[in-house]
Amino acid sequence: MTTLLLHLPPEVLANIFRRLTTSELLNVMLSCKFLRNFIINDNAIWRSAGQKKLFVYYSIENSNPITLSWYERSRISYNWRYGVYKAQVLIRHYTNYMPWLLFHNSEALVMSVGSALQCYTTNKKGLPCCKVACWKLQVPKIKRSGVRTNDISRFVLRNNLIVCGNRDGCMAVYEVNNIKQKPQLMCHIRDCHENGEVELTTVELFNKNEPFHIIATGSNYSSVLRLWSLRKHETHEPTPDVIYNNHDISVTDITLSNNVGIRCMHLNQLGNKLAIGLNGNDSPVLLDARSCKVLMTPHEKTDLKQVVRDIQWHDPNTFVYVTHSGKLRLIDIRSHDKVYDAMDPFLSSLYCVKSDGDRSIIVGSSEYARCVLFDTRKNESHVQIYFTQKQTSPVYSLDFDSTKLIAAADRSLAVLDFDVNPANVERQL
């Protein structure tokens, strides 16, 4: 039978194999080396076989092109769906932190540890190599009264800038010429909200009109969204509120309704809409980033259990967010309707979320260092659960690409590698 198949034209073979299931294709591949190589190298076969399956692509802020063949994508997709991976703890420390991370274009891992920002490059296998950092820096600190820390709450990397929001109420802006080289401090702004009496919980960065940089800041203790317009000006003299300042700075305040603080925000890829998660309302705000007009308002009811912990754009018309009560929702900005609604399988709080812009959404939960994979085509259930580390910590931040998931807990950072042979790796769950 195999001999007869080998005499068929390639286009006829491809047409036959496109009609087979994945398990049938794998059986045919065992018959001879020629058919194995033919099936592996024909992208149309695996593209057809995977139409109904879930593929995990790069997270939405990763600009690297996917170079994997469709066979490799199908193999790795199987591992994502069935929990086949190798887990490795990259960083351990003995102090509890709430780290934030970004796997920048799959070439460098940037993360905050307390008030330090540090960067690690990847090895030949594309995994972060965290033995030695390619650079580390400490953000400027301001000592405040009470028990507040000066840790970095969140940071954003975009337009060759890193903007750090700190729990001491300050903001540090760095210029990045090369992600593998140490950034240079551009300015450090003190007392961002309420005269510095409240922490800076979230930041976002976008360009309105060159050469201006627009930075949005928010605090979970303030209903004011503050827009900082920075313009480089070499001769500008420092002021008491701004150190190492070579920028002209102007400020615009936007007061949100119901006096609810701002927990998180994310700018869409076009740079014209800002999704804002509130500290006490499970209905986010949508803002036109150019005119500052509110396009979608929250519900009037305030409930601290409905804190929006994290928010991300899924595609140009929808954004996804997670809440303290364990909800995962996808909102269509055209109709303001929920187009996807799910719950954490353990009904736990959800702390962070990332989307690949296609069908895959991954969230980090508040217990057991657990991440969960969802498929936006399936409202009723999750796809897979990953216990990334052996501890009870929340996953405070995560990022991923098509082959790996990186998750940060309070005392460690772990990577899950899905580019493995299922025959040689035991399923984790």
C-alpha cells in the first residue's frame, strides 16, 4: 500500500492527507521516511488539520514573526492543550515581592524586583538566561511616611522608553536605545497624584504628536487619570518636583465618575483608545486617547470585590479583563456587550491576563502559582491549568510566546517550555 502511495503525484498526496485526522496523519508518518518528511513539510496539511484546534501565538505586544512550520505549531499546540511541558525555576529570592514582567519580543526578559528593574537575555533555545543580568538599575526613591514601599508597581516599555510607576507615588522615565544595554534616566517625577500621598498603581505610554511623549498615570486611591506631556528641552532647569529633568512637562487631569480609583490600563495597538480598569467596579472605562473623550462609562454601583486587576486589548475591537472575583470577560467596544464570559475554574481571584490577539487568553490566579489557558470560542470551560511553581503564591505577572510561558510569583520566576516531545515528557495535569 505504501508503494502505491509513493507513485501518486504530490498534489494528490497532499489532498488525501488533508482529509485525515491528526492521529491518522501520525500513523501514516510511521509507515516510511518519505511520507513522514512529506507530511511534516507540507504546511497546507497541518493548517487544514488544525483549523478547529487552539493555537497559542505570541502575546499581543510581541512583534516577533512566527517562524515555526505548521507541523511544529500543531505539535506545540498539543502540548499547550494537554499540559505537556518542562518547568524550570529561573529566579529564587527570600523576600516577598509583587513583580511585573515583560518578555520583550522573545529576546529579553525585563522584570521588576522591588525597586529594581533588571533585564535578562535569552539563550540559544530562546529561554531566558537568569544567572547573570545584562543590566540592572534602581529607580530613584522617595521616603514616605507609614508602611508604604518604594517598589515598582508596574512599568511599560514602548517607543524606546521605559516608564515605571512606583508605590512611593513617583514616576521614573528611561530612554532605551538597545534593550540589551542599560537604559538612561530621562526624568523622575515626584508626587504624581494627591501630592504624593498615594501610590502610583499603573502607567501607560503613547505618542500624541511628535516630539511629545504622553504618559498616563493612575492610582487605585484616586479617581483622577493624569496625562503627562513630555517634550525634550535640553536647557530646562530642574524643579523641586522633577529631578534630572531635561523635558518640558505639562499635565492634564481627567476625573472619572463615582470617585473610583484606577487599578490598570492598556493602550490599543493603534494608539487611539485607552481601556481603564477601576478599583471597585467590574465595568471598565474606555477613553479616546486623542480627544480624551469617554467612550464607555462604568456601572454606577461600586463594589470592592469587583476590582479589575488587569486589562489587555485582544484585537482592535475587543479588550479582555480579569477581576478580583475571578471573572474573565471580553468586551466588544462597538456594542459594549460581553462577547466572552468565563470564571476561574477554582473561583479564585485573577491577578493578570495576556492575550495573543487570536483565540488564546492566559490568566494568572491568586493561589498555587497557577495559570489558566482559555479559548475565546468556548465560554463554558477553560482549556488547561498550569501549576507553574510549587508554592501557594499568586501569579502577579505573566507573558508568553508560542513555545513558552513565563510566570512571576512572590519569591520566584518560572518558565514552562512547551517545545518538547510528548513521548518523552510526562503530562503535568
